[in-house]
Amino acid sequence: MQRSLIILSVFCGFAIVSHHVAQGGTAHSRAISTTDRLHALRVEMERTGVDVYIIPSEDEHLSEYVAPRYKRRQWISGFSGSQGVAVVTSTQAALWADGRYFDQAESELDNNWTLMKSGLATIPSIEEWIVEISQVPLTISANPFVFSINRWKYYLEYFSNHGDTFIQSLPDLVDIVWTDRPGAAGTEIIVFPLEYAGQPWAEKVTAARDRMQSVDADFLLLSMLDEVAWTFNLRGNDIPYTPVFPSYALIGHTSIKLFLNTSQVSTEVTNHLKPANCESHGMCVEIAEYEMTRNEILSLDNSSKVWMSSASTTYGMYSAVEEARQIQTESPMKVPKSVKNAVERDSMKRAHVYDAVALIEYIIWLEQNVPSGAITEKNGAKRLEQFRLNQSRSKGLSFEAISASGPNAAQPHYGTALGNNRNLTTQEIYLIDSGGQYYEGTTDVTRTIHFGNPTEFQKEAFTRVLLGVIDVETAIFPSSLDGNDIGVLARLPLYEVGLNYRHGTGHGVGQYLTIHEYPPGVGTSGAEGYPFQVGMFTSIEPGYYQDGEFGIRHENMAMVVPADTKYSFGEYAYLTFEVVTMVPFQKKMIDINLLSDFQLDYLNKYHAKVLEVVGAEATLQDKPSLLNWLQEATSPITRNAGSALQTSAILLSVITMFHNILWY
């Protein structure tokens, strides 16, 4: 239905901080024209009586990273970031993205789009913006299978309270107009070996059934792809860089059904899911087609209670069961998956050693070749990929590398797609954020390098970010704390001089699974309310970004371990971190006068461990030149004779903060 919408530059008193140029083609070299796509969608909206259409980033499993055929928001907007929400009306198109993506979105959106910078005080929320664009009631629509239960219900109530209507769109309107939409990948599912998983899938199901019993659930629906893969010790390759496959699992007390593309199932997988005597234990997995999931849920007995996590189930699935029969607490697989067992912990540590060899080979290659002027962000990233693939244990990359030189590195989630491809030079900082997939584990590491002579400010920023890494890695804290409680430690060295960064400080990571695994993390919303546990892994990755000039980020992966404390106050244990990333930091970028004696000693010990562990692997792999480079890169850093140590206020701030936490 065609509605007359009032176009406002200010909505409900909010000043819009955005970029927008009235209708037309592209405004930036990296932007593609979305004019025809938006026109096609608006025709479909008018045909179906929709005034406003909301297009989030997620797929039918609320995945952070999705297969190409589910990148609806990217297709309609041109913005390729992993997070963001597009909203289209008959006359306007707006995209909400957070601080990680401001620069990227501004360069990728064409003139049809307005960028709404989420997180800024002057920017309205999606729902606020929608209700203010018209003086008449609106029909707002979206695909219910790409919204969480809570988000859909919130919109339903919000829009209703403002006189508007929020309705389901099935099929998705973008799917109708996306004429060259990619097909399903359909790659073969594999059995993940027990020597890496460390626990048979039947034990995981038994533990889940115990949890079901405790909440009086008859069935448990697993919707998150990594949860299904982890539970059944299976892996796939349907999403780039992420070894999962489209699937749902419905677990009862005596039955198990796995819904997937049956053409992907081999005899080995079938035998794996139907072990000997499985009938007597209710452990035979029945395989069914993916599309039958909702019908199966609809066919359940009307007296049965179904556990459907509100955080990981879509509204489309939720609506198949009346709310009175639902249990919506978090999935029983969420935390156990993130707490790695002893086998997984050892495997993860080995993966980071293999990965360190590849990344160090790349750094050596860069040092030898950047001065020639022939290395670009793209061909550099491709060379790093080859170094990783050369590792005999490699299963590919864990995400597309962020290979960023000079001002491009000021974009935390920069990508080299669409032609923005700078040369690496001896005059600019280079940031490389990358990772690999191994059966042993999933890696994610960032290093910042200068191939010439850095400025004093660049060295100071580099060092202060490094101090944040050290202060988190060396923290000792009660097991009652989560990653948000200690996140400020990474920022204190920057706060001290009025600097900061606009992203979280760390995230969990899977074991040959997803690159982002929550709840572990530091300074992220996903970590809130989930205390650290021994065996969790988190990245520690503070940064600093000077717009238009350079970016700095250091990222280590660390495992939560028990702390060895002199005393033990309270009813909780004390925890700390063991770093598993084994790549040195560039010494010439470090302003030694900013480090306390404790921090300097810690850094030298870390480098010594890198030499010991990676040096041994380099010897096994017969890489003498790597070992020689490593010996120099990890040699102890010493203070110049007679130099005055600048006593940092950071340690005092840290001690004061922990005193306040413990006695709060």
C-alpha cells in the first residue's frame, strides 16, 4: 500500500549524525549502486501492503556470520559489515551500524542510504525513527525467522503502542527480488574426531537431558548452528570460515531428531549418530530434512513442554508452540560449549603454535618485501593465507583477514573488498588481524607493525595499548567476576592520556568452530552475567584508532586458569589467564619508559616463552631462518643505562579498582 511519508531531517528532536546524499547512484569508490534493488523491493512492499521493511544481518539461526545466500542486508544496502540493520520505506533507506563500522559503512553505502551511527546519544533507535517518519499508522514488516523471540516481541509491543502494525513477511521480501541469490552450499558433513572433541556426543546429550529434567522440559530445541555441531561432534562447511551446517536438533528424553540437508549425510555420519545398542539408551539419532523442523514441532503433543532459548531461537520457531508450553531460559549447551575440557584445552594451545609459525613467516616475508613497494593489503593477506595453508594441520581460515595499512587501519573492521587496496610502505603502520582453523582449535590474533620509523605518538599509542593487554593478562580476580568487570583494565593506560577505542576488548572462540563464541569475553555485552570459569578462552584485544591516519590493535588469545594466591578470602576461587597466542610484539614500537618493572619483566617472560615454544616447533618443521629471526625478535628488552623510569599511575589505578571490586 502506498503511503505518504513525511521526510524529516530531525526525528522527535534527535539530530541525525549520518551521511546522506539525496537519491542517485554511488557516492564512494567502494559503494555499489542499490537503486534498482531498492526499487524492486519497494514494488514488492507496495504489492503486499508494507510501508516499512526491516532487514537485519542474521540468518534463520541468528548467526553472526552467515552463508552468502542469507546476506540479505548486505545485498540490499551494499554494506558488508557483519552487523547492522537496514530499514526501507517508500522514500527512505537507513542503516544502523555501531562504532566498529562507521568508516566502513560510510565508504560502502551509496547515496540512497542514510547511515545511523548507533551508540551516539543523538541517534534514535530503529523503532523511534520508524514511528516518527509518518503522521499516519504504518504497516511494518519483517521475516520472523531472522529475529530473536525477544526482539520480535519488543517490536510488536512498541509499534502497537504507537498505533502501528508489525506483521510477519513470509516469504522474505528480499528473497523475492534477489534474482541472482546464491544457492545452498550443500557440502558434506564430517564426524569431528573424539581425539579433539574430548567427549562423546552421547555424554553431552545425557547432560542436556539432566538439565531438561530439572526444568520440567519434555523437548529441547537447539537452533544455534555451533551448538548443534558441538553437541553431536559434527562439522560442516556451509558458512565461509565457519565449520557448521544448517541444522536444528530436537532432543527428547527418549528420542533425538536432527534436521539437516540429508544429501550432506555420509554413511560415516549415520553410523556415528546410531551407535551400537543405541535403542536401549534412547541415543539413536533420527535424521530428517531441514525444512521439516517446524512441522515436527507443530506435531508435538499439546501437553508437552518445549525448551526454546529466547536468546537463540527465532520468533518463527517460537510461534509454533504456545507460550504456556515453552521454557525460554538459555540453552543448556551455551556455557558447557565454552568451557573447554582438558583435551580441548591442550588442542587449542597446539593450534596457536602452528598458527604462530605461519604468522611469523608472514612477518618475516613482509620485512623482506615491503621496502620494494610491491606488497598490497590484498596480496599480503593472500600470502598469509598460503603460509597458513602450508601448515599440515590447517583446515583453512577462521575469517577473512583484516589487512590494513595507514588510514585503512583506523577502521577496526576494515575489509579490502571492492577495490580499496593500499600498498604497504615503510612510512605507515600496518595492522593484520587474522586467524586459522585447525581440528585442534580456532585461532584469532592481531599484530601491528611499522616497517620504517614510527613517530613518538605512534610508539606511545602502541605501548599504551600493549600495557592494556598486559594488565588484563596479569590480572588476578575472584571467580565471581565476568569479563565486563575487568574490561576497564585494558583501557586505563589509554584513559590516562585521554584516549579510547569504540569496540569490546575480547570475545570467546570455539574449538574448530566459530570465531566469536559467547559468553566468554572482556568488555562485551555477551559476557555480562556469566562469570569466568576455568577452561574458557577469550581474546584480549584493546586498540587505538587515529581517524584518517593509522590504527593499532594487539590481540592475544588467553585461557582462564586458577590463580596461585598467597591467601584465599571468600567463598570463591581466584582466577587469572594463561596466554596461548605465541607471536612477539614489535620491539621498536615499544616506548620502554612507559612500562613498569613488573610489566617489562612480564613482556620479556612472554617473549621467552614464545621463543621456547615456537622455536621448538620451528625446529621440528625444519625452519632455521624462522628460528634465527625469532631469537632476535624475542631477545630481552632492557632499559638504557641511567634512564629514569617514569612511574606509571596505571598500577595504582588497577590496585584501587580491584580493592573497590572486592569490597563492593
